[in-house]
Amino acid sequence: MKNTALTHIHESLGAKMLPFAGYNMPILYEGVNAEHETVRNAVGVFDVSHMGEFLLSGPNALALIQKVTSNDASVLTIGRAQYSCLPNDKGGVVDDLIIYKMKEEQYLLVVNASNIEKDWNWISAHNDLGVDMKNISEDYSLLAIQGPKAVEAMQSLSSIDLSAIKYYHFEVADFAGIDNVIISATGYTGSGGFEIYCKNTEVEQIWNKVFEAGAAFGIKPIGLAARDTLRLEMGFCLYGNDISDTTSPLEAGLGWITKFTKEFTNSENLKKQKEEGVTRKLVAFEMQERAVPRHDYEIVDGTGAVIGIVTSGTMSPSMNKGIGLGYVTVANSALDNDIYIRIRKNDVPAKVVKLPFYKK
């Protein structure tokens, strides 16, 4: 089991630690609902240093990225980030990721913790362009400082204007007394804030200063359990649940990051799928009675026929109702359509709704 550079701090704070993607990670501190509300209303900090980082450099770096990812990375300028995915050659997804344009001919790829080795091998196997690839995952830490008070709480720690960094843009600047920190206006909560990339040797100083600066704003450490409820309220996909090796980006509602203005892995088949139409779709649903949908529960229609499966589900802390994502047949995917979630032999009514579940 690997530890992050902050594991000892989480343990000293009394966090409940559990294995996640090969790392010993803080799952919760005071409780999911309280931590969730902290991020929605104030500011919270996640240690997500288990995520993977690859640095791709050289004159063909963009060409390799264009070849293996579905989005069009040619539109990126220095200081911009892009959400994308790595399609496989069977119609599914190797992983979803964020691409940062660091310099001309240099890109940072941030991938999911559980897929670091798989993604590295996949991209390496397609690198017949002489691109210099470095896996820097073991050397870098990542903090997600999230919530509506994040900008105000953190401004004293940097000489740059944090409020000027637009969504999916970033700056390399001083932060908490450390130079050359990546300050990225990204995150997986839907409540604003930043993701901070720094070296493992720097992260403890940054963590401590972040909590000093944020004390007046009610800052708290947040575990991965609340990260899951926060992302689900926004309808953000989680790899291994809502997207996988067997789900196409078009089925998952990721057509907006699947650009057929270029050729990429399996683009011909995905383009054909777009033209012919998918047979199933990822939909969002709200429970119509008090019940909690869970991963792998069956979704059925009014006759009891199985029409799909739940991929993510929880009791929404913000809305106090059961919410979920799941794949259903296209015929059952329309907004306001009545579906049923099979929970312990009971078919509990639910309704297909528009994302996000949580509206500020």
C-alpha cells in the first residue's frame, strides 16, 4: 500500500483511512454530510495526490495527444486545460483525463489513480513519434481546494490574482511560499476552487499554510467519500463506474469531448456509432420515494423488464433525496421518463432528470 506525502497528517487528524487505487487514502474525517456541506458552502481541502501525472514533451507531443485522445487538443494555448478521454480500440474508454498545455511542445496529462500503469502503457504503445514521456506521478502531490470561498481564502498565499484564473485555465506561480506551483481552476465538485500541483517535498508546507489562511473561512479537510457525493450531484462521470473499457464516450454523454475533426483511436467506429445512433444512454435519475440507489442495481420499466443498470448512486446531501446515474435503453432515456430501481426485490419509482442534480 502506498502513502501520500500527507498520510501522517490525515492519520493525526483522525481520518478514517482505507485502501483506494493502491493508496492509503482518507475516506472521511467528521462525516460525509458535514464535509459535503463544507465544500458547498465554504471551502474544503482534498488530498488527491494518488492521481497520476505524465509529462509529454517534444515537437510531436501534440500529434501523439491528438492520436490517443478524443478531444481536439490543438485548440489549447499555454495556460489552458482540457477534459478529454483515451478511447480504446473496442469502442470503450481506457480512461478520462485532463490535458494541460504547459509550454510550446510540452503537455501535462493528469489521469486517474487506478489507471496510471494502464494509461502509461497505452500511450507508450502508441508513441511511435519519438515523444519524450515522463511519468512524474510518484514525485508530485495534488491538493483540491474547493468551495465558493476558495478564492477569497487563498488569495493571501499568492502574488497573482486568483479570481482572474478562468475555469479550465491555470497559472504557474508562487503559492504558500513555494515557487512554480500549478494553480488550476479545475476540480470535481461543481463548487469552484483550485487544484494545486506541487512536489511531494513541498506539499506539507502548502497544506499547513492553506489551513492557516483558510481558518477564518471555516476551512476543513475533506475525504474521498464526500468527493464522490459532490461529483455525483454534478453528474460528473467516475471511471470504473459510469465510464469503462466497455462504455463508449457517446453512450456516456461525452460527445462534447469527442471531436471528429481529426483522426484518433477508433474514431472511425465512433463516428459510425454517432451517425447510426447509440442503443443505450447514460441518464441521470432522481428517486421518487425515500430510497438509495447503488452501483449495479438493476433498472426496470413499468412491466418489470430490465432496461439497464445503475452505475453510481447516493443519498444527495444537498437535496436529501436518492440520486443516480445509469445506462438504460434509448427508448427509456427521455427526460421525465418513469423508471424503477430494483432495490432488494422492490421496484422503487424514479424519474429521468436533467443534469446537474444540484443547482446553486
